[in-house]
Amino acid sequence: MGEVYRARDARLSREVAIKVLPEGLTRDTERLNRFRREAQVLASLNHPHIAAIYGLEEQDGREALILELVEGETLAERIALGPLPVDDALEIARQIARALEAAHEKGIVHRDLKPANVKLDPAGQVKVLDFGLAKALSIDGASPDITSSPTMTAAATQAGVVLGTAAYMSPEQARGKSVDKRADIWAFGAVLYEMLAGRKVFVGETVSDTLAAILMKEPDWSALPADTPASVRRVLRRCLDRDPKTRIHDIADARLELDETLAPIPAAPTERKTRSPLWLMLAVLVFALLAAAGWWRALKPAPAARTPVTGFAVTLPQGQRIPFDDLPVLDISRDGRELVFVGDTDGHRLLYVRSRDRIEPRPVAGSDGAYCPFFSPDGQWIGFFAEGKIRKIPSAGGVAIALADAPNNRGGVWLDDGTIVFAPHFTSGLQRVSAGGGKVETLTTPDAKKGERSHRWPSFLPGGSAVIFTIGLLTGPGNYDDARIAVWEPASRQTRIVFEGGSMGRFAPPNHLLFWRAGTLLVSTFDVRSRRVEGESVVLTEKMAGDPSSGVAYAAVAADGTLAYVPGSAGVAGERQLFLTDRSGKARTVPVPPRSYHYPRFSPDGKRLAFSIGPGHGNSDDVWTCEIATGALARLTFGDGNGNYSPVWSPDGKQVAFSSDRAHQGTFFKNADGSGEDTPLQPEPRPQLPQDWSRDGSRLAIINGFPNSDVLTVSLSDRHERVIKQMAGAAVFSPDGRWIAYATLASAGNPPQIVVEPADGSGGRVQITSDRGSFPVWTDRELIFLQGRKVIAVETQTQPTFRAGPPQTLFEFPFDPGTLPLREWDAARDGQTFVFVGTYSESPWSSVNVIVDWTSALARQLPERRK
């Protein structure tokens, strides 16, 4: 395939691999163009066991792939040392199967799977390389012939040299026929066989000999180790079936067989000194349960000195995922009998309930668009958030009832006294409302003098209406590893700090505190009466999904000690993508690597985007730009611990205005080419978010204050400010600058609406929406805004007076539109192209692990760890 170099990407500060494509490829224009299109498809692969394609670059007439650099040895190098132990080989094979499974779901076939294309990193993780490049580099896009294999070397064509690639070709591939994912399954079987036997399953001195063996000979099954499990031999026979019709059709079938083979049957320990650490106990349990695919499986009864632990895994239906969110995605009823979680299918969210006495989760009718679910104490109701409201719905499904406003919620809990405590904003304190509705009461207010920024993630404590919650700090938005866990006491109405350095505190009976830090779930002994944490913390699991930027773990614990969590890795927020759509909603990706993108904005000419990269409204965000056609990225700001976000282009495209936390969230300017210094809008910046720049260059529309914001316009000649509307957000100018449109903020019983009024403050307000609307964008001819996930366009006339035509729904989108006034989408000036942040498949999570009565084992584990 050419030459591969190790390199450092100076702009993104990371090590990469640069693969220079063969010179002959660059001379074939048709083939090169097809390769570029295929590379874009391959770039959509985002999986922990697949080495990523970051980009395709050209310099001096040579094309180069920018690839993820994977440290470690190849599987071929490892096999050269001898056969692998059976368990090691099966674990590697299982990770390869997961990579194939993810690719096949997107219609991508590797076509050149072999040990040389598999790397083992120093942590023991598998990375499959060169995914799909066999097709991308072939002449016609079909299966490559033997002599044009992408990993063919010059030496391999010489007589007497064993051909590596041919040894893994399926019979139909060797015959030159078109191939599908079953060719990968054949190659998978050949790789697994080689790991176990220490030699290739089919080999010859020449290409012809190798192909003849594939087409005619039977594998030498006696070469497999004697301790190879019968189930593994069965997988190998079905993978290496010459007839693709009777071969395993889906790699997931092989993976599930390996999962079950690797799942051990735990034996009862005989002595205390041989007890496994807690994390190992849970890992063994989870592996065993995953093999059962959602069925109950209890561990072997232990001696009286040990309480048995029971659990199960809830597997989501095909095509459904636990969505990535900066909010809790699940809860478990107080009695531990029912689990509720948010399921996402192609962008449509719904709550699902899984009872212990049922195998399949059931949807909760009426919970469309739900976020952050939580059970009532008796489990008969579920509270959740949707469309800027806190709502409740019967757990069996029905009509959702709105209780109070919560436009940017940060969690809720239903208490025994019939009230619900919740955080309505991500910079607010806690509020309380009756579960029957009524007046909202403020319980806590963040104390800026103590460095507090937000109060969030409330949860119950036994014995009354006290609430345990998380305090986010001003010094660490976007990083909740340094947050505080506190208790609000109803008797004194005071807050008491109980723990420093963690978030998402949850009480687990009889005397434990669970919390999240650095993507890890930890537990400490907690005296609920004295409100004291005692002794050191113990790692419960490092395989916990969640969002570190908001301090939320995807975990819940019941009053009976049942623990539920989403297994996986934290920080998937960083793996977002920029999508462009036309007016029908047909989407394509911007050719940039997956990052944590936020607030994209088109340049005036529509050729560039400005956005921030980071948690979003956090201290590690910075403003970047990119060329839409090439994906070339350029960093504009260097925050050094101060967040920079919400960019707005000047009408000539030469400057970008943005908000910065460096001086209490003021507005700053930077040249779009990166030259010059950052300059503030005001001598003493105030909390502000720039929204739009008038096309004559004279004024900025700005949101002042947050989250209770006002819409201002600021003259750039004399810095004079004019208040357009209090309690509003997301403002934009009309093309002629005579009008300004904005979204009102939600209030009791009133959803946000789109309003237009004169930009000079002369009065005369027009409400555009009758239902609801948010995030307006004014193009050359239309005012475009959102209604939920619908994109609505209204033709406008701005002279001599303002007039609006009937609303027209353009399309619905599966992406997160953001929370007012932070807009996660934009429209180009001509109204033909739209940009969104998100992904069609926002998370890899498709299961929930439930561990029943784990605290019995934990009670003994904590004293042992202290020793």
C-alpha cells in the first residue's frame, strides 16, 4: 500500500500514522476519486477495536491517509512466537469479532483480515487496521484479485515465498467472485485457527498452492490444542465452511459463542485469603450474565460465611442504543424490581421498563423525547424531563403530566413525602415541587463566594426528606472530578458538605456512598446519621459509561441494594460528528475526525465552519474553524483553562466573536486567520454570549446573563447597548438589519416562542409561532427555526413592513438541538444547507448490567482493602 510514517499532528497535538498511497493510484483519476468516496465511508467507523481514519490529504501530487497510530505488536508478530493460550486467543478473537460486527452493521466489509492487520496495544486491547481499504484500493471497487491485494508486497509475488494475504481469502474471494461479510467470517475463522494452532490453516509455497488448499483441502483439525473447547471447534468449522450459504452468516453469532465459552462458572471460595478483589468478582459475574443474553443466572451458592450475589444483563433490542447524554439515562425502583432507561432508535427517544419477571423491556407509551428518568418511591410513577418541563407518567404508560419548568435540567428525585426535588438549570440550585403539581419552592442557591457554580444530581437519603446532591465548582465547569458531594437538611434548610472530589453521590444501604470520579465508580463507607464518610474509597468498576463534562455516571442504586449501570467507557461525548443536510434532511458528514464539537456556524460564504471543541460551556473549550470541503482544522483560541465558545462570524468572514470564561464570560474578538490577539468587546466584560453579527457589520446581538438571559444589541462603533427583550434568548438579525428575531424563555404553562420586533427598539412585536419554537436562524429569504426536532421555514418580507408566510416543515433530524440559548445547529445564508452536531448512532451502549445485593459482599471487601 505504500509507505507508512509515524508523525505528530501539530495542530491537534497527537501522534498519528501517515500512509502514503502507491504512486500508481494517484495517476488513475477515476480510481482515486472512488477511493476518496470510499475513504469517507470508512471514516464513519468509530469503534474502540477499529483503528480510525482521520483524513485524506494531498501534497505535491501524492495522496496520504492520516490514520490513528496504534502502538504495540501485530498479531502476526505475536503468533510468530508460538501458539497463543486458548483463553488469550479467544479474548483477542472476541475483540476482533466486535470490530467486524460494528463495521458490518454499516455495510463495510474488511476483505483483507489477517494477523498482520490486527494490532495488540500495550494495554492488551485489539485494534483492527486497514478496514475496508481492500475495496477502496481495488480497481473496480469489487473484491480485489490476488495480485492487487492492498497488503501484497513485492517479495510475496516471487516463487517460493508464502503469500500471507491469500491464506485468509475465502473460497469465493479466491475464485474472483464478489464477496460480502461472509468473506470476513471465513478470514476470522482462519485467524482464530492460526492463533490456536500457531500455523496457518491453509498454506502453500506459491500463490497457486495456497489457493488450491483453500479450494480443495480440509483444515487439519488435529493441529488444534487438545484443550480447545468443543464450542470453539464448532465455531471454527462453521466459519471455515466453503459454502457461504451454510457458513455463519453473522459474526455476532460467533462472538456470542465465544462470550459463553469465556464465561467461567464461579466456584465457591474455600478460604478468606483466596477471595478475589471486588472488581474481579463483578467482572466474573458480568461476563457470565452477558452470555445469558438477559436471562437470570445466579452464582453457585456459597458457604454461609459468604452471601451469594445474583444479577442479570438487560440487552436492548437490535438497532436500539442507550443514548449519549449529559443527564442520567436510567433509574431503578426502590425495591429493585424494575429498571427504567432511555432507549434511542434512530434519534427517537422513549423510556423502557424492564421488570425482573420479564425478559424483554417494554416501552412506556407517552414518554417520547424523555430525558433523565426517576421512579416514585412506590414504583408506580416515573418522573422525567422533556421539552423544558419536569413531567410524570404512570410506569405502565399513559398521559404525561407537566409539573414545572426545567429548561436545562440537571436531575431529579421523588421523595417519600410526595415531593420532587430537581435542578431546573445547569447553573441553578435545587427546587422542590409537589408530585401533584403546584408552586415551586427554592431549596438551595449556589454560593459564588464559596466557588459554587451549580447544584445537581439530587438523590434520596433514608429516614426523611434529606437530599444528597453534587456541587459543581466555578473553577471546574466541564470537569467534575473536583466537585463536592453535599446533603441538604430539611430541618435546618442548610447544606452540609460530606465529600470532596467526586460527583453523582448515591446512598447504598446499609452504609455506603457511591460516587463517580475520572470515569470510575467508587464506594466508601457512609454513616447516614452523622453524615460522615469513613475510611478510604474502593474502586467498584472502571468500566462505567457516563459524561465526565457534567459529572454524570450512568448508574443507579435501589433502596434494597440493587445496583444498575451501563458498562462501557466514559467520555463518548468527545466522539461527535458534524453533519451537513440539504432541505430534505439528507445528511453527509463534514470530513473532520470525531471530536466534541459544539455550536457550529457557517461563514458568510458558506465554505467554512466555526465551532468550539470541548465539553460545551466548559473550561476546556476552544474555538476552531474548518474548511468544509477538505476538513482542514485551524484552532483560533488557546484557553489555558478558560473556556471559549459560541462563535459568530463577522459579515466579511475576517473575524469571529466568541464568549470566553477568562473574564466572567465576556465577549471577545479574534481574526479568523488566527493572527493578532484576542480583544474584548467591553473594557470590563460581563457574562455574555454573542448570537449574531448584523450584515452591515455595525452591531452584535448578544445574550446578557445566563440562564435568565436578556437580548441586547451592541453598537460596535460606540459600544452602546439596547435591551430588546428581557427573559429571552437565541437572537438573530434580519438580512437588512431592521428586525431581530429571538426565542422567548419557557415559563409556567408557556413553551418558548419565536418573536420578531424592530432592532431599533421602536416597538411593534410579532409572534411567529403558535405552538412553540426555538433557535431561529435568518437566511436570505426565510426565518428558520426548530419545533422539537422539526426544522420549520417561514418566508419573510422585511420592507416596508414585516410580514411572514405560513410555516413549512422541511424535515426532522435525529440530532440534539442544544439548550437555549446555546444553539447546536445553523443554516447557510442561502437556506439550502444545514449543519448539526451529533451522530446517527451516538453511543455503543446496548446493555445494562444489574447486580442484586452486591452490598453484602462489599461490606466485607471494604475492611480488607484498608489492610
